[in-house]
Amino acid sequence: MIGKQLRFFRKQAKLSQKQLAEKIDHPQTTISDRELDKYEPGFTVVIKITEVLGITLLDLTEYRSTT
């Protein structure tokens, strides 16, 4: 599950869920649902997110304390 990491890096990038969603050409619910770990994002969505946030796939999937 990548929800906590996604939220952490999105906030570090100073992007709202809506802004990130627009940058990856998906609805805002895509980001919200992934941050809540309701669904696992598809590979292409993950790649788009990492590109926009300027992080690696490992950054997004590696466990870290983000609290």
C-alpha cells in the first residue's frame, strides 16, 4: 500500500489532490482513493505520479515513517 507515501510526497511538492490529479490527467478521486488505500493504482498511474512528484518508484513504495 502506498497511500501514506503518496500523501507525504504530494504534500512535500505542495500540491493539492486536485492539482496532482490534473497533472496526471485523472479525476481527483484517483488520488484520494489511492491515499486512503482503497485501491492500488495501475502501473501507468504510478509512473505518472512519480514523474510529476519528481520521485522514484522506490521512493513511493519503500516503507518510511511519514508521520
